[in-house]
Amino acid sequence: MDLEHPWASIPARLINDTIHGFVGVPIALWFDGLPGNGPNSVITRVAYDSIPERWFSPIVGAGARPAMKFRLAQAGILGVANLTGTRLSWPESVRLDQAHVVARWAVAHGPCPSR
């Protein structure tokens, strides 16, 4: 991925999050880690102070473990962010058949935005 892509996607993400009522409220994401889109979804929200409180990852299991280069890159991204004072969540494994874990978090952290 070109490093300009996350920067360029911030306005569209901000508009989308604003329309859906996700700005200024606690949010969690349910995205995979690298090489997937999870880190991009997490770090682009830093620009408008909508940092997810939790990051759930549906990709789990022995066959789903990403290559070492992706695990190191993700640890580097999150580690540098946390060292510089931006508290980013580390992904928590929650399989697709465990959607109730994410749903319970959402219920416990306030009403869903109006649609």
C-alpha cells in the first residue's frame, strides 16, 4: 500500500463516520490485521480524534496467522503510536461465530447512533 493512501482516505472516512454518527462516541472496529485493512482503519481515525477503544479481529486460527513480516509491521505501527502518546488498541481475536462479543461491547458502551 502506498503510504499516501491512508492520508488521502481520511476525508472520506470522516464523512462516512460523521454520517453514521460515529464521531465523538466510543467505537470499536472488527477488522483483520495486516495484511488486511485493520491498521489503516485504526490509524486514519487518529487524524480526527476518533480512535477506536477496541479492535476486534475476526481472523483467527492456526491457518490464519499472517507472515512474520506482517506481524512485525503491525507491532511496529502500534508500538510507535503508543510510544508517541497515541493509545491504539491491539487487535483481539474474535471469530465470526462470536459476534456476540462485539455486540455486547457495543451495547455496554452506549446507544447505537440514530439511522
